[in-house]
Amino acid sequence: MEVHTSSCGRTVLHLLKPINEDNIQRGKSYKCSVCSKVFRRPSSLTKHRLVHMGDRLYKCSVCSEDFRQLSTLNTHKRIHTGEKPYECSLCSKVFRQTTTLNTHKLIHTGEKPYKCSVCSRVFRHSTTLNNHKHIHTGEKPYECSLCSKVFRQTTTLNTHKLIHTGEKPYKCSVCSKVFRQSTTLNTHKLIHTGEKPYKCSVCSKVFRRSSNLNTHKLIHTGEKPYKCSVCSQVFHCSSNLNKHKLIHTGEKPFKCSVCSQVFRCSSNLNTHKLIHTGEKPFKCSVCSQVFRCSSNLNTHKLIHTGEKPYKCSVCSKVFRRSSNLKTHKLIHTGEKPFKCSVCSQVFRRSSCLKTHKLIHTGEKTGHNSNSHRRKH
């Protein structure tokens, strides 16, 4: 490799050997002398070298983000213009990049050509496979320069950095809500359109996010791959495990700015805030009843359909809510996990424990408390 300096003072890299297409056809590879990464085409190697040079020559005139390649800048500009020139011939969905379109097409073909050599999991594109491999190695090679938090993917690091800057560059054209990621904005837009493009092949339930569908599928398989290291309780998804861990630590990191009530997860805080605003944004299309959160609306809809999707494996009794099924199962196990700290009486439901505690505070008459004791 030869190194030259251009008239503008920037370093330019050249390959020593002349390049021709015959080399590519013969399967010749081109190796980076800095990191040993190999490429099939010399043009790909040349582009890769810019990573080591550190130069970012092309700057966006709108948001000032800079890029190593003009083509990457041109693609980035479409974020600001909203242009999506590449259309899928099968479903008419449009994309900013041809690479994203090509990856999307694999959804229709079902093809997942990239396979993990450790766990045999398959993926639609190589970048996802490479990121997945970090799970097995435990490697998190991308570090935030501000807080030293480490990540498996550069995209996750870049999104994380927006927390420090406070920037939310993606704005909804309908309600003006802003987001850090374009993917989050795209998912949010489905709230306005009502579209739920991901359908379960077992029970036909539909979802806005593919990740929610994948988590839902575990209900049918019974798989709970995420285990708490403290109490060994298992969960369908990692987010539920992370929320559960806060029970053991007692941490409630999300605080209401109005009444200072604290919560374990941000979603509970956001729902709680609606109490102060009085807002109930989720409306039933059948009876027009309104709700503060979508989960309550979804459960309410089952009243109209008569559906009770949660079935007890012991006695076959069915329920509208998974929480009701979970409580019901305690009848079969005999478990009463809620204990009074004053008299040590135990209960199946937390609500029954709360009612019982009123006996000790004197807020309930003896008649009512005895009636309650018989019910629990």
C-alpha cells in the first residue's frame, strides 16, 4: 500500500497492485493491513480504509452530522426530506436504501441465509448475525465516551448518546411527538393508522412490533428463557426480567414530577401521569369507553368478543386476564404469597392483604373484616 498526501492536505490511500475484475472472479480477497478484515472487492477495501483514517469529509447541511462517504451523506439526507425512493414490488412498502429493501424482501421469501455457528440461530443479514455473536462472547466493544457504558452495536451506542445530548430528531407529523430513533417513530405512527402488521400464526393475534410478536409466541411454546439469578423465576422476555429484578433491589428509578410517586418502570410512570392530566387516550370502537392505557382497552375489548384466552392447565377454567389466571392457579397450589406484617396472616391476593390491613388500622368494622376473612 502507498500513502500519498493530496493538495488539500488529506491523506489518501492507494493499493500497490493494480486492480482488475479477474482477481474478483478468481476469488481473490483484499486484506486490510491495519485490522486484517478481508474484502472481495478492492473498492470495498478502499471505503473501509476511511474508518482507520478518521477523516469525515462530508457534512450534512441540516443537522451537521458528518460522514466518511458522499453516498452515506446522500442516504442520510433522506431522513430530513422524508424521501423513500425504493419500493417493494410485493407489498409496496418504501425504503430509503436499497440494502434495507433487499433485507425486507427476505421477509416475503422467508429466507434467513446467515447461521450462528454456536446456537444455530439464523438471520436475514450478516450484520445482525455479527451483533448476535457478541451475546456468546460477552463482548461489548463500543463504549460511550461520556459515561463509559458499553454496547454490542454501534447503532445502540449512537442512540444512547442522544440521551446525553437530549436530541430527539424524529418527529411525528400527526401529533408532533419526538423520538430518538426512526424505528420508534415508525412504530408510533401505527398508533395513528391502527395498523398491526405482525400476526401470530397460531392464534391470529396481531401486533405493532415484530419483537412483541416474537415474545408472544413464547406463550404458545411455553418457553421462558430469561431466569432471575436471585429467585430463579423465569420470564418470556428480558424486559420483564429487568423489571422483576427491581423487586429484589427495591429500586424505583422513575419519579412523577407532580406528586413525587415513584415507579419501577417508565411505562407505569407514563400511565400514572395521565391521572394528573385526566387524559384517557385509548377509546373502545364498540362502546366508546375510554382508558388510560392500551392494555386496559385490549382487556376491555374481550368483553365485547366474549373471548377468554387464558386457560388453566389444571381445571380448564378460562380468564380474560393473564393476571387472573395466575391468581387462580394459587388455588391449586395452595400458595398464599401475601403475608401481613402485623399478624402474619397470609393471602392469595395483594388486594385481600390491603383490605385485611384495615383491620389493624381500625378503618373496618369487625363484621366486615370477618366477612372478608371468610372470602379469602
